[in-house]
Amino acid sequence: MSSKRVLTGIQPSGILHLGNYFGTIRQAMQMQEEYQCFYFIADYHAMTSLPEPELLRQRSFNVALDLLSCGLNPEKTVFFRQSDVPEVQVLTWVLSCICPLGLLERCHSYKDKVAHGMEANHGLLAYPVLMAADILLYDSHLVPVGKDQKQHLEVTRDLAMRFNNRYGEGLLTMPEAKIIEEVAVVPGLDGQKMSKSYNNTIEIFSEGKAARRKFMSIVTDSTPLEDPKDPDSCNVFALYKLFASAEEQENMRQRYRAGGLGYGHAKQELFDKYIEHFREMREKRNKLLEKPGLIEDMLQAGAQRARKVASQTMQRVMNAVGL
């Protein structure tokens, strides 16, 4: 196992869906076999949208439940809730005092969210400083990002450089981007990118008739059953590829082009693949649901491990700044 430390967080903003799974979660589960991983539930970050208190607590629990069900191993990975490590807020304040206002005002995410109607408050503006504290607090070497997301690390690296230049070289570890395996955009029910914002998601652990209805509602064209179809322009086939082997994909591709395959049949085969792929994870989730206290125990144990590292970082920081 590499000595490098990887950190990633996930916001408890709603029920996890296939876009989350194939976009980040599957890769995160693989990385815990290769690196020292710190994974956290970013409940402080979720407060920028001001969810109801009980909803925030329930969503945080559900994220923990789903990640554990998907294979997160709390013995290999330091898994915790962001708000259970108070040191992150202290470091956020220290970094805020060296962060130029213009650096935050230029952040695309802030401008975009305000343009889409979110209140222009301090939490939304200072979000990147808290994100930097998340990363720097644990001496993170690598932060998983997509190829188009490397800019998300720019503020963190800028603040680490400013701090080290002012107070001493090497006090904060300079993180690098860990480019995650790219997958094709996961299409939602309507063909747009799967997103809670578009209300077009398929949840990871949906089941029964409700789940099947979702799959049967995937938008397709009106090509008659007997006619050949183009698999590369079909939302159903795009989702099928995520679950199927190369051989299965080629077989389905040929059936599309031969004609005689109805979209209803393709949707049913996709649904069967989905059920089988998550079967063991769903069984594990049901067992965990029987012992909700065990999940809280795991989070608290992870927070204790996280705080051991965080306290070491903060001792260096506090000594350096004169506190």
C-alpha cells in the first residue's frame, strides 16, 4: 500500500444515485486498497443550502449507510463526519486570515450558485477556505478529481503556499490532484446528465416496483420494435454499458442493429443487470439498518482517528502563527 494519503468528502445533499456511484464512489472503494484514505461526510458544506436540521442528520446517516454498504471499510479507511472534527473550523479561520478576498470572488462555483438564485452569504463565499482546511488538516497528498476539476484544488494550493511562505516551508502539505478514472456521463431518465437538480436520478438502492417503473420511464425514440436501432444514441444502452461486460455489450449492440429488440425488452435487461449488480450491497445495507447504532460507532471511531492527525497539524499551525 502506498504511503500517500488520499482525502475526499461527499455532501449529504440527498439520496445517492447511479451518477454518484459510477462517477466517484466505485473509484473511492478501489482507492482504499491502494492508499491511506480519509473519507468524510461534508455536513458543514451542506449547510450552505440550509437544509432542515433533522433532514441534514438523516441525510448524513444515509450517506454513511450507503457508503458502508458499497464497500467502504472503516478498518482500512478513516471514515468520519466533518462536524465531529472541530479542528477543521480553527484551521478555516487561520486560513481565512491569509486569504485574499479577490481569490474567493473569482471562484466560478460562487458566481454560478449566486446566478442560480442562492443567497450570496459568507458561507457560500468562504466555502473554498473550508474545503482547503479539509484537505490541509490531514496532510493530504492526493485529492481525487476529474480531469476538468483540477481547478478545485487551486485555492487550496494557493493558501498552502501563502501559509508556508509566511510562516515556514513545509508546515502544510501541498496536495496534488489524483485524476480519477473517467467514465462517460451517466445519463438520467431524460437523457441529461443524471443529477438531483434535474430530478432524473435512479437511486443506488431503489428496489421493487418503484425501481422498475423508473427504468421503464427512461426516454427513448419512437423507432418501431422490428426496425434496427442505434445503440450509441440510446439512453438505455448507455446505462447498460455501465453494468455489462465487453462481451455482453457487443451482444446487445448487435441485437439493437439487427432489429426485433424493443426498448421495453432492453429496459428490462438493464433493470435485471442493475438488481444483480447491487444485490449483495443491498443485502448488506438491510443488515446495517438493523443496527443503526453501529454506524454511529463507526463514525465516532473514525473521528477519533481523524482528530489524532488533525491535532498534530494544528499544533504546528498554532505554534507558527503565535497562538
